[in-house]
Amino acid sequence: MTPERLVLDTNIVIELLKKSPAVVNAFLALTQSGTQFLLNPIVVAEVYAGAFEREHKTIEALFDLCQRIDMDHTVGQQAGLYAKQYAKAYQGIALEDFMLAATAQANRCPLWTLNRKHYPMDDIELFAHLSKEI
């Protein structure tokens, strides 16, 4: 079943920018099916933090294919609750991951990630596709 909307994790965006065939093919198929991609400001910040200036045009071209969304108090609150619930039992989950999980939960849509172990929350859905997950 093709989702109507997906929140993109940073690792998906990076794989798209690296032109990873499996992720690009999945992205194109989803685009053709009408899936809308939601882009959290955290992902934007993480991508730019690791990018060279010469890559900015390519990054923005990809971002233009997505709906840029804002975070609000509700997302921040949910991220904090996730961190409180899961941080001790699941070492290595960053606040950014809790924020992305809260974004998916608030928007009632799946999160597309290659790092499923960072998202143990049982009230969000993770999008599965055929590429290798880390």
C-alpha cells in the first residue's frame, strides 16, 4: 500500500543525494503514486551541516520536491515524552530522532528511515521499502 504522505529521515535524504539506486527508485515510484514527502527543519539542518556549498543547489532541488513543515509545541512535547520513555533503554537515540518520530506521530503518517532501531515507538509507523536498512 502506497502511503499518502511520508516524513523523511535524514538518512533517506542523504541516500537520495548520493543517488543510491534502491532509495532513488523507491522515491520515484512513490512520487509517481502521488506520495507527498514531509521535510522537517531538523533534516534540513542535518543535511546542511554536512554539505559542501557546491551541493546547495542540488539539495534545494530535492527539498523543493518535498513539503517543508514546521515543528510546534506539540511536536516538541511529544519528542520530550519519547526521550523520557525510551532514552535509557535504547542508547544512542538522539534528540533529533525523537523529534522526527514526534513529527510522524503529529502528522499521522509513516516515517521513512534506514535506521529502524532509532524508532522503537509503538505509536508510529515506519515505512518499509526494499533497500538495505542499517
